[in-house]
Amino acid sequence: MTKPITIGPQQALDYHERPRPGKISIQPTKAFATAEDLSLAYTPGVAEPVRQIHADPAAAYRYTNKGNLVAVVTDGSAVLGLGRVGALAGKPVMEGKAVLFKRFADIDVFDIEVSAPSTEAFIETVVNIAPTFGGINLEDIAAPGCFVVEQSLRERLDIPVFHDDQHGTAVITCAGLRNALVIQGKRIEDVRIVILGAGAAGIASAKLLVACGAPKHNIVMVDSRGVIHSGRDDLNIYKEAFAVDTPLRTLGEALLGADVLIGVSGPGLISGEMVRRMADRAIVFALSNPDPEIHPAEALAAKPGMIIATGRSDYPNQVNNALCFPFIFRGTLNARARYINQDILLAAVEALASLAREEVPAEVLKAYNAESMTFGPDYILPKQFDPRLYDWVVPRVEEAARAGRG
């Protein structure tokens, strides 16, 4: 068991403000101390790579940092669980993503916060800046606009475009669920799954769960108006794809006898009584951040023997996108992939799930101030500071990317 971490508001603010504001900076990668260095880095020496790239755009991967540079881009319309706080207020999150990319996969990032008057304007902005980058990580963009943004950018760009709130959440959710099902003695082909939240994360997770073997008819999705059923006339095309023919109408009704609940919605929406009515050996992923749909203590009191995970680092079983997105990008950048496909996502799912079943090294225990960690109800996913993540996940992603030239 890891020991709880308590972070106060002022502590968080001090961390972001001192000793200098923000979490990232830019450092040169070449010598720059002499007149000759200046001549090489800028004029006249810089002219030669310009000529080479003009003649062959692919040369940008040889002479610039394009191949190791990712844009983390947001419009601030769905930041964490805080909602539409705007592009500027989303900047601390984008800087945080940059730190994770660099720390875990040695990928450089420019965080870009776009105040766009429309979805179309946002898309055009990203298209126009795309030549700078080897990949685009879309972040904290509200549904359903996020689906339009990602699809349009994938069609128009020749570099990977990845909406982490969709696919990062889906990958880590599927990896964690795969292991939780093993521990609880259940099969993905048999379980009834309820997904609370029909936005970017919920819909992408449902799609990847189906790819992992979950029958589509065993998935019930719930939005703010209740169960997404075939009789509703207020569904967008993305929700319609998961509408089921069912008499169920409320979250409480859907959870009666359900094996799995995946919450990607908002704080406090799940009660202990709802959890109590789930099947024996239930699994609950309460992933709303910073506050989960139900706190672990309440869930476990209502349903002893269940497995619960959250999106927070101060509880066991953190379902954290950072376990996958740096390594997915690292593998696709290494392979010079043009896009990130389902095979790449499934490779990441399998890599993460399998690593959690390995013996945990002492350095991980030390990093988390833990006496032991063993595959089981409180340890279904690897820890973020597990040094094996890079070597475990990146090669599998890169292999999948090269196989299909992702």
C-alpha cells in the first residue's frame, strides 16, 4: 500500500510560482559560447539547413527538432473536471503535460493555448502551426467538438494527432480493467459495464473496450439526462453509436447488478447505495479529477471486496493518462508514424497491463514511500515512476506503428 499524499492549495500555488513562475523553460541543445557558434546557429550557417529543407521537407527531421517536438494544444473548454475555464486558465495543465512528456519520454513540448471563436477557427490554427511539430496532442477540448477537431486534423495533417482525453483515458482504463477483471475472476466478454459520462473519455473508452472484447450490447452509457437508450431523440451521432434498446432509464437502474462502473463525469455523482447494488466483486473506476464520482472509502464501505480506482495519485490504483501518452508518442515519433491507430492503442493496453503483473522493483517502492506493492486489488496498474515503463511500452508501440506505418 502506498501512503496517502496530502497537497494543500497554498502548497500547490507556491510550487507553481517559485522560484520562477511556471513549470517549463527552453534550453539550447548546441554550443553557443563563441563567435563561431553564433555564425553556425544563426547567420550565415543557418542558411544551409534552410536550403536543404526547402528542397526536401523531410530534411526538417535531420536539421531541426521537429521530430522530437509535440504541440500540446487546448481551447480550455473542458479542463480537468473544472469545465470551460478558458484557454489561459488551462495553461498550467498544458505546462504539466509538457513536464510529463519530457520527464518520461524525453519529448520536447510547446504548450499552446488557443482562444478560438469557433471549432473551425481552432482547427485552422492548429493546421497552420503544424509544420513546426512532429505530433499534435489535443488536450481538454469539450465533446462533441473534440471529435470533429481530431478527425479533421487527422485528415489534413501528415503527423500523429492524438486527443489524450479520448485515447489516453481509453488505453489506461482498458489496461486497468483488464487486470481488475483477472483479479475478480471475471471475463470481459461476460461483464455488464456502465459508463457514466458520454463525452470524449466515455465514448473513446467504450470504443476501445469493444476492441478489447467487450460486447457492445453489454455496455450502458449514461449522460446528464440518464441512460443513452434507442428511444431518445436528443442524441448526437457519437452517443447514438452506443444507444441500447433497454428499459433502463437512470444511473441507479443501470447499476443494479452491474459488474463494472467507469465514471468519467463529475464529482459526487455516485452514492454508496448505488455501489452496494452492483454485482459481487464489482469494479469501480471513479476517474473525475480532481474530485472523483465517489471516494474510495465510501465505495469500499458499501461494497467490501470490490476494486476501486480513481484519477488521483493520493489513492491506490491511479488511472493516469501519463502512464501511456508519453510512451505512445515516443514510439510513434520513433517510427515516424503519420497517425495513431487502434493497433497502437491495443499494443499500449497490453504492455501496461502486463507490466503491472511483474515484480515491483525497490526503487519504485522508495519513490512512493511504500513497503510493498503486489499485483492485486490495490495494484492493478504500474506506477508512474516505474523506470521500466519506457522500455516496456515504447518498443511495443513502435513495433505496432511500423507494422501499419501508423
